[in-house]
Amino acid sequence: MMNNDYDIDWNKVNHMEDSKLLELANELHESLYLDQAKNAYSILLKRNPQNIKIVDLLTDCMEQLGEIDEMKKILQQYLPHEQLIMAYENNFKFLFKFAQTLDGLEAIKYYEYGIQLLKPKINQDKTLLRDMGDAHASIAEIYQTDLLEHKESEQGCVKNIEQAFMYDPMNLDAFLQLANYHLNKEQEEQAIQDLKMIHQQVITYQQEADEDFLLQISKLMVEVGSFVEGVDITRKLVDTNADSAENLYMLAFCLWKTHQNQESLKLVTSILQLQDIQQDQEIYSGTIELKGQIEKEDMGQTDEHEWMDLE
């Protein structure tokens, strides 16, 4: 995320025409000046309180800023206005976004509502198949987390993974949920194959994946011992955010597990030099232990450890 130091004359902004203000807000958003983009969208929304597109853009910005509670409040204000939502071209995304702020059956209700709105649009726009796959994968995740003890948990999970693949055969989130499902069933070999498919899509075919997804995959690869593929995924993870101590630690750990001690030690040293690293005791302690293990091995004192447990 960019530093929000973009110089704006807000007095002039307040007197802009709507079209010019929307153009400015979108430019700020695309350039990741998120606080300023949020302010510009907020001004637009005050002028146009029934414009769902502006609500959607504003809440996208809030989501990127991590202002989930504030985003949820705004979405809730507009949910009763069904006519406004139905008239909005991307109404399904509006509902999916709200579903992400909820838990359990309540979240599933809004995902399924959005899915019903999305279905008729697919024939006109095949790029929406991925959105459908993502929504079903999200429902599968809820069945494996919030509703793990629910009587229909397994059935709901499997059904939605299948639906995700039906719409989007290479859906990364669906493969992630399938891997989690196999691990929950103690079917580790199948989970390893699921993770290899993700590795192929992300590394070989360069399918886009965000930081949160890559971190989840990295942890699963460590859990099942897929360290060679883990190196590739954690390198990609660090590329998305090289300032994260956890990301750097994941890469360092996988490098150590694949006997690339020199590069791992460089990373470990850089982690320990990060400002405020000791405030994250789990990462700090793990890094200290990894550093000690690498130094022991370099002195010929091999002592295999299995301590990786970062939830």
C-alpha cells in the first residue's frame, strides 16, 4: 500500500463536477492512494446517496484499507433498498462483499443470493465464471470453518467445491478448499496433489494470487512437507509484500528445509534487523531458533527440528 501523501486541494475537489470527481477518485484508487480515494468517493456519495456504484467503489476502498466494520455498516444501510441493488450491474459483487463480513449460515445466505443474481449474467459474460467459482469456494470454506460441526458440513463443502470447479475448473480457491478438505479427512497424499495443482497454476501459468492466499498455501505446503514447491510459492509471497516478517520467515524456513542455508541465513538476518520485530514474539522466536539451527548445521552439528507452527 502506498503512503497517503498525495497533495490534494480538497477545497477545489469539493467544487468539481461529479464526472471529474469520479475520474479523480478512480485515479487515486488505482494508484493506491486509498485514504484520498476514500475521501473523494465519500464526497460523491453525499451528493449521490442513491448511486450504488459509488457505494461499491467506496466500500472496495475501505476493504483495501482494512476498514471492515465501517464497510459493513455502509453496506447494511443499503441492503434494504432492493430496487437500487437490483438495478446495479454488479449487484452480485455487492452481495458477495457483504457476505465476506458475516459468519456461518448468514454469510452463506448472501453468497447464495448473489449467486442467483450472477447466474443469468454468465451467458453474456464468460469472465464472470471465475466470480461464480470464487463464491462457491467461499461457501465451501465456511462449511469447513464456521460450520465444521454442522450436520450438513461435509455435504455442503463437497457440493460447493464441485460447483466451483464446474464453473471454473482451475479455480485456485476451490483447490485450496479441496486441499483443506483432504487434510481434514487425513488424506495427506490427495492434499499434496491439490497443492501441486495450485503450484502449477501460480508458478507455471502465472495465475494471479493475492498475499493472503499465498500465505495460506505456504502454510499448507509446510504442513505436508512440500518444501520444494513451498520455496516457489513463498518467493512469490515475498514479492507481494517484502516488508512482512512472516512472509520472509516462511521463505527462510522453506529454503532451510531444501538445504539452501546460505540464502536462508541472509533472510533470517534481515528479519532480525526489522524494526519492531520483537513485538511479534512468535515470528521472532521462530527466527531465532531457525538461525541457531542453520548455524549448528554449518558447524556440522545436525539436529533436525520440526517446530514450524504458525497459525
